[in-house]
Amino acid sequence: MATYTPRFPGSGTLIEETLIEGEAEGRAEGRAEDILRILDRRGVEVSEAVRERITSCADLEVLGTWLDRSLTATSAEELFAEA
């Protein structure tokens, strides 16, 4: 018996891959902005080097760790501490 596999326009194509990649980049950018906003609201000073490191990171897992740490960090450098 044959199974039905739906094929939507763009499914499995370069277009779909590009859209998925763009969505991931957007989530990373948003998470980086959230980290910087939290640090700003908490009065934690962020150097240009730290800001660049946060905004250039595309790894959502790493950004999630930094986001969690931004809630309690007393310095921006604490975000990058080895756990």
C-alpha cells in the first residue's frame, strides 16, 4: 500500500531552506536584543565588545543560556562564564 506524502509548494527546496534559515536568524537577533534590554534595564554596563559578541552569536542554545544569566548577572562578562 502506498503512503501519501503531501508536497507543498516550496517544500524541501532552496526557498524553504532559506525561509527556515531566515526565521532562525530572526529568533537569534530577537534573543540578543532581549539580553541587551534586560542588562540595560537592570543597570548592567555593556561594553562594545560584549555587545558585539552577543549580537553576532547565532546559536540559539548559547543565547538562551546568556538570556537566563542576564536575569541575575552583576556584570555583562558573567554571561560568558563557563558553567
